[in-house]
Amino acid sequence: MKLKVLFLLTFLFMLSFSVDAQRGVRIGYIDTEYILQNVPEYQEATAQLENKVQKWKSEIDSRLSTVAQKRKDLSNEKALLTKELVEEREEDIYYEEKEILDYQQKRFGPNGDLMIQKKQLMQPIQDQIFAAVQDMASSRKYDFIFDKSADVVMLYSAKQFDLSEQILRSITRASKRKQVKSKAERKEAEKEELVPEINYELEEREKALEEKKAKRASAIEEARAKKLAAREAKVKEAADRRQKILDERAKARQDKIDAKNKTTETSTEVESDVEAKSAEEKEASEDDKPKTRAELIEENRQKKLADRAARKKALEDKKKKILEDRQKAKDSINNNKNN
């Protein structure tokens, strides 16, 4: 591109030289960067814009640091949180990061505030430089005036052809006249009611951003409400299931106890019947059981003892009776003697 521009300028120079060789070609150049650096209004506006840029960068860095801290805290607390809470906080962090990126794009994007304000800042000075160059070229019969800070490659430029100072003085004079005029207009404006400047594009952008934030907040709140409702439903279902299991276990335990008690009562009755029957069978078996020789000898001995005791008792009763009869006889004799 630079070679094409240089070739075109060389061609124009040769053409002008051939057409107007008798009077010569007048060429000059300016340095736009030098002019801008020496315009007070441009420097002041540039400083203000730089302050804004630093504030925007500080704000973005602060918000990014906050998001990074939130992500670090979530990483440390993830083991203590449920899956739903982790997903919810990750979603919040994602939307917050996206909001920061949108804000960064709004400030520093191709169509952001920085580019717009740079254009607004540069355009008036560029218009003044262009107007001053046009006036000088017309009044002093210049054929070519180049811009040293543009894409044109100038391998050498003599200082005598530098018109930057003249253009700068022209802009300064025009600026002073404008300041005097603006002071008069300001005095007139102070008498009138001030009408605030309305930036409809900015208002629309802020309105869209607010609607987007409200929509996102509503979506987050709705998703959070659904998650809470689902969580409560799961908790209630788990509680009902646990209560049902406890009731079934209690019922099974009670049925087992009742069955055990019933079995115990039946066993007791059966044991009683068995014991009674066993006793009867034992007695019957003892009666029907054949006696041994020792048992027979013992039985005879007991019988003899019993007979002996019976005879002894009979003899004692008889002896006692005889003695009583004798005593009665003695008593009768004595009574007769006394009479």
C-alpha cells in the first residue's frame, strides 16, 4: 500500500513538473502528531479520556478479581455443598463473568465508548487541520502537502518545507476566536434555560442492559425456585418412604411378637397335657411293670414288719385291758370291804 502511494505521488510530481515546469512545484508537509501534541484542548481532552480509561480498567480488574475469589471459594467449599448448590453458584459466576465481558466490550470494543470518544476527540482537530491546510495551499499556491505521520514513507524531509508550525498557529488563532465567541455565547446561554443533552444511543444501550439483567435475574430466580421445590419434594418423598419403612418394620415386629406369644401359650398347654399324660402313663407303667426279686423281698419284709407291729399293738392293747380289769376287781373288793 505504501509503495502504491509513493508511486502515485511520484507520478503526480512528474506530471506537475512537466505541465508547469516554468514556475516550479511547491511542496510542503506537516506532522499531525506534533500538531496534536501542541494543541491544549486536545491534550486536556486526552488526559480526561485517559482517566476514564484507567477507571474503566480498574473497575473491570476489580470485578474480575471478585469473580476469581468467588470461584476459589466455591472450589474450597464444593465438598461441603450439594450438587444443586454447586451448579447454582457456578451459573451465577458464569453470568457475572459474561456481564463483565459485555461491559469490557462496551467500553473497549470496536464500537465501544473508547473508540467513539476518540473519534469525537480527534474529529474536530482533524477538521481544523484539514481546513488550515486547504487555506494555506490555496493562498500560497502549494501543489502538494504531505502528512509525515501518515502512511506515506518520507525518507528525507527538509525543515524548510515543514508547515506544522504555521498550521498550529492558524489552529491556535482560530481556537482563540472560537473561545471569545463561545464566551459570548455562554453569557447569552446563562440567561436562557439550560436543556440537558440527551444521548439516545446510550439510553437505549442502558435500557437494553437493564432489561437483560432483569430477565437474567428472573430466570435465575425461577430456576432457583424450581430447584428448591424439587429438593423439597425429594425430601418429603424420602421422609414418607422412611416413615413407611418404619411402620412396616413396627408392624412386622408386632406380628412376630404376637405369633411368638401365641406359640408360647400353645406350647405351654401342650406341655401341660404331655406332663399329665406322662404322669398317668408312668403310674400305669409302674402298676403293670413286673417286680424284681429285691422288690419282692423288700415288699415281704415290709409286710412282716407291718404284721409284727400289728401283733405287738394287739398284745399291748390286750395287756392294758387285763390290767384295767384287775384294777376294777381290786376296786370292787375294796368297796365291798368298806361296806
